[in-house]
Amino acid sequence: MDANVKPNHEIPKWSETRWSGCWNPDEGVGLYLHMGRFRRELELWWVQTVAYLPDGKLVVERSFGRAPDDAHIRTGTHELAQKENGWTSTFDGGAQLTTIEALAAAPRGDGAPSSRVKWEVEAEGSAPVWDLYGGGESLGEQAGDSHVQQCFRTSGTLEVDGETYSLDGVGYKDHSSGVRQWDTYEAHNFVCVHMPDWHGHLIEMHQGGQKVPIGAFFRDGEEKRLDAFEMPITTDALGGPNQHELTVKPAGEDEIKLEVEIVHQCPITITDDGDNLNGIDWEATSEPIIVLMEGAARFTGPDGEVGYGFHERGVHRDSLERPAGVEAAEAQAA
């Protein structure tokens, strides 16, 4: 079981983070669950809970809580539990109804309009665990000293204001620990893709003037490293371009080109103080300030095969332009 690690109080900027999520392409809904140890007290966890809804809407919340044991993280509204080859998540509470446009303009998660939200989801592994350090690779200061990821099939339900959706679909997770700082960071791309006959953890780091591909490609249970991975970085506060091409070359295989369509997104902010916020905080001053576009995407292969998965792109906030039209976006959510 993928247990929480023992916190290290002796190393500055040490942290542990977990990310889990899912996407149901038939109903256009999913979850983004992100949590980590609070830097001022490592036994306390911050938790971002986000549900993607149809028509570009989301419900978002941010809370704090503690881990009762090595298998759980728990707040007053949310619990993430680890199990053999999988995880479960439950939520029972309220969250703020918002839109992608409103999140691109400012942080959300503790204001109106409020929605009644509840979910239960279970994830079972659909591919082996990928250990980033298992092959001697490194992502530098952004990955810490341990880093594992995995793809899943999910089942469950999401209820928002009396409307019930299915969470049956694809899932994913990431768990890392160690020092997390952004001094050499320039940008990055990351997808966790479920295709009909393969799964991929594809990462492209931009740092030190170089683009470094790292990841894993799973087909028929066999893991291969990446010779190449490339896709465009984000260029605006709404996460564009929302349609683009992705190229990946597994070791020993021909390169594969996928057409990518982002079908939902939640921009978040990470500050150098270790705060993780729902939405872009244009007023934060703890430099460097990183913006991540946390999305779901449809991937179409060269023969028309279709897959789905997680789609993340990160850049410095200073490379983006603050959008206008916040009032209209909030009115649309309400």
C-alpha cells in the first residue's frame, strides 16, 4: 500500500503531496483532489477539492485536516484513503460554484454561490505503478526524493445541488515527498493518458534552457522509458491552446502523434511559501509564483483510437496576462 511518509522537520521546504482524480467522458464530470503537508506544521494537511461539472462549471473548496494514520488524509468534509492497488475518496459538504474564467481571474473556494456537494469514488489500478526514480531519472527540485504515479479505472457518484452524475471512468494519482522549490523552474507539461492499448505518464520539464522528457509507457504490462515527449506550453490564463498535437516516442518504438482536446480545466496557484490555491492569485507576492492548468483531455491517435486522461501545464505567473470579464463569469456560474 502507498502509505504516507514520515515528515522530515529538519530539511527546509520539505513537503509531501498527493494528487488523485478521475474523469467520466460520457457525462463530462470528474474530480481533481490535491493535498499536501502545511509548511508551518507538517502534521497538518491542506486539501484542494475540485469537481469538474458540465458546461465549464466547477465546484471548489479548500480545507485543512490531519492524517489519522498512514493510509488516510481527512478534513471535516473530505477523506482520501489508500488501499492495495487503489484509493477511495469521499466528500460531504459545501463548495463554491464557479467557472474556468472566474478561476483564471482570482482564487475561489470560500465564497458564494455555495452548492451542496457529495461524492463517493473508488479507484482500482489499471496499469502498474510507475516509480520516477526506479530508472535513475530525476525531475530536479520539483519532484522531491520519492515520486510514484499510477493509472486507474474508477466507479462512483457525484451529487451537486440535487443532480447526480456517474464517476465511472479513468483515474490517476501522484504521490511525492521531499524538498520542493522552484528556483530553476521555467515551465512543464504533463499528461497521464489512458489509450485503448497503452497507458502513459509523460512529462516534459523546461529548466536551465533545456527541455527534458521523463516518463513511462505501459503496453501489455511492459514498461518502457521515453526517448521523446513534446507538446506546447500554455500561453494564456485560460490554459490555451486548448487543441494541440502531442508527440511521444517510447524507447525502441516509433513515435506516436496524438491530437489533444482539453475538455475541462481548473487553474491553480503555487507560491514559494508552499500555498496551493484554487484559481490564479494575481495579488500573491511570494515569488516565484507558479500557475498550473489542471485539466482533463481527449486524446485521439493516428488510427482514430480515442483515450482520456489528465492534462497539466505549468508556467510562471508572470508569463500570463490577467483576464478581464470576471463579473460576467461569476454571473454565469450562478
